[in-house]
Amino acid sequence: MAHPNATPEPVTGEPGSDETAASSAGSESLLTVLVALGANVLIAIAKSVVAVVTGSASMVAEAAHSWSDAGNEVFLLVAERRAGRDADDSHPLGYGREAYVWSMFAAFGLFTAGAVVSIWHGITSWSDGGEEVDYTWAYAVLALAFVLEGVSFLQARRQTRSAAGVAGLHPLRYLARTSNPTLRAVYAEDSAALVGIVLAAGGIGLHQATGDARWDAAGSVLVGVLLACVAVFLISRNRDFLVGQAVSPQMRAAGLEALRDDPDVQRVTFLHLEFVGPGKVLLIAAVDLAGDDPEPAVARRLHAVTARIEEHEHVERAVLTLSAPEDESLARD
């Protein structure tokens, strides 16, 4: 890693490269979750009331969607809190992976309470004749939900665009690759919520226009399928980070270059960078130190290099060993 007097390289590709930026990113994620939670609770209550009044399958699906989203935001708040704890003797790599555990719970909740309920209710409502009711309140609530979900989505979008700009990535590519599961979950759920509202409104509208209640049921099924796709994506990405997600080749190249820039490092023969939490990596490397000092001096210098690496905000733990003389140096990417 870089010399302590130099500006650290952002080896993980996460937004920010100093403590101020890291604190800001954490506060931004917390604000994003709180905005989403407040919006979803209000929306879920309104949708539930209208679902009972109208009996609309699409509105039942949307109510289930919003309640599952609200519950998921609680999981994400727990994830933000528990993942931020410092490393200790029982968890020497910190608690960062807890973010992926609780985000996984949220994704499973979206699948079961949102997708399964919506699809099941749509299928069971398929053969219902449906009663003629006034859907004015349903449209009004869906319009209100679209506005509130839009506010939450814009907050998540603003944070995503800012972080993606720092990382030099397209926002959607950043969302797929970021180690921040909270931002990814809120952005994906809010996007699905906006599309789901359109699907629900379309199902209700076609039911009214044709008199065929199966359109309403189809809207419920489509909302469920949408939620299932989002949930599977979130589950897959959280699983990747839980089992040990390596950083991208570009991030690894930046880390290798920064390590070579250390004044005590002559060459690097092995380097592994693996995420152990949002914006935190475990760094393992084999290096050849400059000079020909006796063993005690080499041990002290290797310890000093390790300490400098761990000063980097994104490095949770560094483990360095000495290269063997016959080991080949890593090629520059």
C-alpha cells in the first residue's frame, strides 16, 4: 500500500478514499434506508385499506409488496448497525459480513412475503368473477405510492450516481458490483416498486375496461414474478460476498500498484484481495523487501509495511509474508 504520507488508493472501488468520505457514505446509506422505510410503511397501510375495500388481487399483491419492503428495511437497518462494529478477538476480520447476512434475510423476505404471496393470490383469484367496485381509491393510492416510492428511489439513485462516479462505473454496473448490500437492496426494491405500481394499475384498468377479473389477477402474478426476479438477484449477490467475493481485476491492479509504491517493497509475488464487509477487504500478499538486512531487521520492516497497509481505510486486515527467491514477480496488468 501507499506510504503513510501519500494519498491512499481506493483499492476496493468503493466511494471515497478517506475517513470523511467513508463516514459520509455510511450516513448516506442510513438515510437511504430510513427514507425507504418511512415511505413503505405509509404506502403499505394505504394499500392494505384499499385492498380490503376493493378486493383487487393487484392491490393485495401491492400491499404484500409494500409490507415486505417495510420489513426488509428493518433488516437493512440491523445490517448497517451490526456490520459497523469494530473487530475484536472473536472476530479478527470485523463484523462486516453481517451486512450480507441481514441483507440475505431481507431478500428472502421479499421472495416469501412479496413474490410468493402475490403469485399465490393471483392464481387463486384467476377464476373469481369479481364484483363491480369503484376503483377510484385504488388509483389514488397507487398514484400516492408512486410519488412516495419515487422520492425514496431518487434518494437511492442520487447516492448510487455519486458513488458510481467516484468508482468510474455506470450506475447499474456499480450496483451489480458494489460491496454495499444496503444501497443495492434499496435501489432494486424501489425500482421494482415503481414497476409494480404500473403493473397493478394496468391490471385494474384492464379489468375495468373489459370486465374480465383475470386481468386483475394477472397483474398480481406479474408483480410477484417481478419481486421474485429481484429477490433472486439480491440473494445471489449476497451469497457471493458471504462465500468470499474477490475484488475486480481493476481494483486488484490498483492495490498491486499501491503495494509496489511502498518504499520498502522491491517486488510482489502474490496478492489476494477479498471483501470481508462493505468497503472492507482482507489483503494477503507475499513481498520481497529491498536491501539485504539480517532477519530481525527484516521482521521489523515487514511489520512496518503491514502497519502502513492497515492504515488504509478499506483494509480491514493485512497478512504479509516474504517471497522466496525463486518466486516470480506479479506482472503489471
